[in-house]
Amino acid sequence: MFGVLTYDAYHLALYLLTALAWGAVGFGFLLRSADALALYKCCAMFGLALAFNAGVLVLDIFRVIPHHEVELMLLMFGMLLPVGILLTYKAAFIASKLNLKRL
């Protein structure tokens, strides 16, 4: 129905998912507290994702780095790193809750 998934469509989806993952990390900071610093962190995370995506996209368009390295960079920096950050904060939050219950 949709035909073959081309290289361009696949990598544009990876760019979008990278921006969304870093936006989710920023939104997680925003949900933890409702002050100006949290809003600043939220915008900084999304800006970091956009800057990274723009840099990798330029390198990809000019064929400076091979396609498989572009894919690896997007998967590692765009998917695994935000998930690791979210899981680390979640583990720290649960550990602090357990320490408060022991008191």
C-alpha cells in the first residue's frame, strides 16, 4: 500500500523521533517543578535536539559521513541517551521515596 520505505523517509522519521525524545526529557523536567528554571531546562533540551538534528542533517545531506553512521548517531544520541536520562531520574526519584519511608 505504501510502497518501499525509502532511506529519506526512514531517516526523517529518526530525526523526528530524536526531537520528540529530547522534548520528552525537557517536558519531564517541566513536570517535576513549575518554576522558571524548569521551563529553561525544557527549552534547552528541545533546543539541544534541534541543534543536533540540524548538524547531523547537514552532514547527511553533504554526504560527509556514511548513512549507517548517521543512523547510528541518531539512534544512540536520539533514542538511547534520553531514555537513559529518564530512567536515571526515575530511579533516583524512587530511591529518594524509599529513603523517606524508612525515616
